[in-house]
Amino acid sequence: MQEMILAEGKVLPGGILKVGSFLNQKIDTAFLAEMAEEIARLYGGCGVNKILTVESSGIAIAAAVGIVMKVPVVFAKKHRSSNVDGETYGADVHSFTHGTDYRMVVSRDYIGPEDRVLLVDDFLANGQALNGLIKIVEQAGAELVGCAIAIEKCFQGGGDALREKGIRVESLGMIESMTDDSITFRV
Amino acid sequence: MQEMILAEGKVLPGGILKVGSFLNQKIDTAFLAEMAEEIARLYGGCGVNKILTVESSGIAIAAAVGIVMKVPVVFAKKHRSSNVDGETYGADVHSFTHGTDYRMVVSRDYIGPEDRVLLVDDFLANGQALNGLIKIVEQAGAELVGCAIAIEKCFQGGGDALREKGIRVESLGMIESMTDDSITFRV
């Protein structure tokens, strides 16, 4: 992952790491399959029976992990409105990337107390999206096994805050710091 | 696919087929892998070197097909605004399902004249989304090899209109007609 980020990633002004050429928008599927195998290995034997992600950029990696782990994948949808109906679990999330608020919802049919859930996403920065998914897991009465992330921007603190709460967070690439012309990884 | 639709699908008022329990929102990954294998078989030997889909429900099946066919997957993003910059290909699309218009965009970096493109999506109804993707393939000067769809609602005509233009469209489940209590497949 570190080699891939160094070879393909671009640092944009404002601390944005652009990895559209292999992880978003254009997906390197051989690399996607490798990431899925590694996540399945990390969480093998943990009794995961459901993967939860949020649309849209998390879907590809979540689906790939689900195929390898042979468990169903559920994805939360992003709604603009905050209206709640009785048929969904939901959490309000603020996106710092886009400067917007949205409501993340999952039908009650698709997650429940019998589930041992692995959260999968492409990016972890401040942790807003993961925190929303964790609320949904709690509402469903399901058990959170942990989180699996392609790229964590450690300097934004979301991952470490979750780890301090005792939540297992595994990130395949961990960026400790980033400037316009250098990327430092946590090892 | 027919068995899956009959076992899991629900027909909602207004001709809507709900397959959230295996194809959207909750994805049956064993079935997803089977669909991907079948699509890879159908388009094997056609020289496909890129898969194009549109966020978000098409991403899972496109990624799965990409892994099997060992080619990169590109997904078009949906934007609300119709502003065009020089860095993207784009097409304006009307969504009958949601009653909204959006602009579908793909970075010029991710598709070009060297590409032989397979379009992959979960649903084909009136063909608005596929027509948008076809415009993007044309703008890129790429070659369209064909389309692979999980479920086609034939009675909405989009698939047959494309076939009449000479475009290869392969749909794994083809619904000829649908009433509140019956589903008829095209065989």
C-alpha cells in the first residue's frame, strides 16, 4: 500500500490525498483483490458474519472483502434529509471533506442483533463516517468486531480516537503526516 | 437469477422491483461472485480492458467483474450541477426512478481512445444511465464492447432500444412483465 500511495497518490492543497487512479473512480482491481485478501486474513477467525460500509466509495472494497470472507455486505445510504422513519437505523454525519451534513441510513431488515459486523471503508480521516456506522451497529444491537480501512490519515485523529475507545482499527496504509512533497507513513 | 428474483424480490406499487435483500443495500456476495463469473464468461475474448459503471449501486457488481476479468473499473460520479470543466467527460441524465436530473462525469485521466469498454450496471430499465455512459465512451474516443446488466426490466424498453442500435446488451435476469403478484421472464 505504501508503494502504491507513493507511486500513484497526489497531494493536493489543503491536505487532500488524491488516489483516484487506483482506489476511487478508477479502481485497480488486482490491488483491490489483494487488499481484500489482507483484510480477510486480519479478521479471519473473528466470526464476522456481516460487512457494513457507506456509499459510494466504500462499496468496491467492501464488496471485494465480502466475496473473500463469504459474508453479505450492507451499505448505508446517504440521505440529504434527516427525517426518520421506523424502518431504518440512522445517524447524522458531518462530512469535513464536502462541508455538508447528511443522514446515513440502513434498513432494519439488513442488520440485527445476530450480526457480528466488520466496518469497511476506503478512507479514515476524522472518523465521522465510521462513527456514524458505529451508531447504526449499536442501534441494531449488533456486535462490532472492528474496522478495516484502506488508507488512514493518522494526523486527522479519527483512527486513534476509536482505538482509545478499545475498538480494533486495521488500516492497510497509515499516513502519519503529509506535506506538498512528502508523505510519512506510520509503521 | 430468475430463482433469486422470485425468492427475494418484492414488487412495489408503480412497477418497482425491490431487490435490496441481495443486489442493492444488502449484497449476497456469493451470488455477486457468480454473476461476475457469468459476465466475464459472456465477454471473455472480447478484448475488454476497462469496465465503466456509475455510482453507487453499480459499483459492487462492476468491481466484482473487474476482479474476475482482471481489468480496472472506472465509475462515473453523479453531480447535481451541470457545470463542465475541461478535465472531465460528462453527460446529462434524467433519472425516472428519482425524478431528478444529474450530470454524470468521469475524469479524462481514466478513460481514453486506447480503451475497449464494457459497461456494467445492476439495473437496466429505460436506459438513461447506460445512454449517459455511452456518451462518455464516445467522448473519450474509446470503443464500446457491450453492456452487462444484472436485471433488465425489458418492458421499459431501454435494453431493446440499445440492441436495435447494434449494441450488445447481456442481462442476467430479463423481466418481460410484472404485476403485483407475478413476474414473467424473457427466455
